[in-house]
Amino acid sequence: MQLSQIAAILAFTASAVAQNAQIAKRDPPRNGGDCNKAGWNGCYNPVGLADAMMQRGREFVGFALTIRNDSAELSVQSNTYEEDFNSVTPENDMKWEVTEPQRNVFNFNGSDKIVQFATSRGYEIHCHNLVWHSQLPPWIAAGNFSNATLISIMENHIKNLAGRYADVCTRWDVVNEALNEDGTYRSSPWFNTIGEAFLPIAFKFAAQYSPKSKLYYNDYNLEYNGNKTVGAKRIVDLIKSYGVRIDGVGLQAHLTTEPTPSSGGGVTPSQDTLETVLKGFTKKGVSVVYTELDERLVVPATKAKLEIQKQTFKTVAASCLAVKGCVGITLWGVSDKYSWIPGVFAGEGAALVWDENFQKKPAYYGMLEGIQKG
């Protein structure tokens, strides 16, 4: 072999090695993707959040979904690489003001798109929500209806909304946020007109018109084991006392990584406290879910703050895995880019596990570790 030929072979080999090194720096496609394109020698199947949760014998990791024209967001939501999700919760498209803006006039355009998104990917749907004091259309909020009329309005709404999706809603948030911080009932058209019986009545209608769905009571600030937690346990007992089915309690888990102006100095509870709260519900024979998890901080998000946030996401995930009846976790969105936090709490944000550029934050790896080792 001539020296020129040897030199050519060596040059080709060096070029191939360099090319493969560049390829190795990129995330390879998942199994089932374009495994034979772009120079890949086989594919890998990394463990994502939902993968890890199911490997631990639990059901799901989900996210709140608003459908937008953002390819980067869609890539994360659709598990382009890791299997991070297998469930969605409609962020707004199933709420009363959207689905029944006028009495007995229904709009299912947005909710149908959510269902199509989820079913086309084989995802569960945690449907949200049927009865709430907020995001009501004016005709309900100012209706001044009689007891009997308001109950019939509730039934008609649940019949049409829950009935339409009876075969696809894995879970329903039947009643949302019925409690004040001290554990008493919140003022609302439902409570003010019907009294506390509105809760078991709503669950009765949900069971009637969506019999396959698991039925949940959902609220925030239940994680601190205070008076509001006691109130939620009272609701479970109330619904059962009517002989009506309730399957679970959703803890929204809108938490804070550090003391913030909106938190009054509070931070994410310890794992022991979280486990105590979860077990307090499961002892009553219901499942628990973290339904709207995010953990806000005072921006800007420094490296030190993000490291603390990593540990708090780990704590929340680990608490779920430590309690047998905790079946899943839903993040309230995927990226800080679209989080609701900055629009409500000035100067706060960075509450999710992907940043505004859809890069994984330390919080992602904290949550994953909490699932795997919790």
C-alpha cells in the first residue's frame, strides 16, 4: 500500500471519529424515532419522569395543557426524547366560563382539542373542573337562583361536560377550592345557596354521568397540615356520609422554594410534614395526587436558589413515593416561559422544571431523583 493511500485512510478515519464525536454531543432520537437517520448507531431510551414513576409502581406524571403554537414546548409535551409525561390536565379549557358561557349554551372547541391531544398520544386526562367559585360566567355569579334551580343548573352542566368526556377522563376535579384558609367553607354561589350539601350533590352527579372516572376534591395549601387540611378531611367524611363516592384528594402544591412576599415567609413543608398530610387522607380510604405542582422563588433565579429548588422538588416527589396511596404528580405547565406565577405574584417566578428556553433546570433532576429514590 502506498503512503498516499495510508494517509488517505488515516484522514478518513480521523474525520469519521470527529463526526461521531459531534453526533454523540447531541441528544439521540428515542427508540421508535428516526433511529437510522443522522448517523446514529442505534438509539437509547432514557428514563424520564413518567418512566420513573411507572417503574416505581405509580400511575402518572402530567402537566397542565394550554395548546399553543410553540414547537419547543410541544417537543417537551410530546416526549420527543425522555418519556416525561403520560397525563394532561386542561389548564382552562374545561372551566365553566369557557364551556358554558351562557345558560345551556355549550362550547367544547377548546376541550375537544385537549382530548384529541391527549388521546392521540395515549395520555391520561385529569379533567379540571366541574364546580368552582372562580372563572364562572356572569349568569352564574350574579344569578341569584333558588336552591332547586341552582342544583338543576349544576346537574345540567355536569351532565353535558362530564358526560361528553365520560370515556376519556381518567380523573375529575369535581369540586375545586371550597375552603377558606381557616378550614371553613368559602363564600360562593354554591355554598351560599345550597350549603355544604353542594359538595356531595356535585360528586353524586359526577359519578352518575362519568362513572368510569376517579372523582377528586382539589384545593391549595393543604400541604401544611393546618386548619385547611383538617377542613379537606372533613369534606371527605361529608361526601361519604351521603353515601356518595369520592376517590381522591388533589393537593395543588403551589409552593415556594424560599420565603417570598406572597408566601408570608412560608416555604415548602418538610418531607415528614408532607407524608403526614398524604397519609391523613389515604387513611380515609382515598388516593392522593399532587395536582398543580410548581415552586416559585424571588427572581432572578440564581444558581444557589436553583439548587435549593432542586431539593424542594426532590422533597415533594419523594413524599409521594413514600406514601402508597399517592398515585401521581402533575406539573402546572412545563416551562417558566408560560407559567402563571409572574402574572399573579410580582417579582416571583422560575417555578417549573424547564426554563424559559426549554432547558432542564436542576429542579428536573431533583424531581427525577425524588421519584427514583423516594
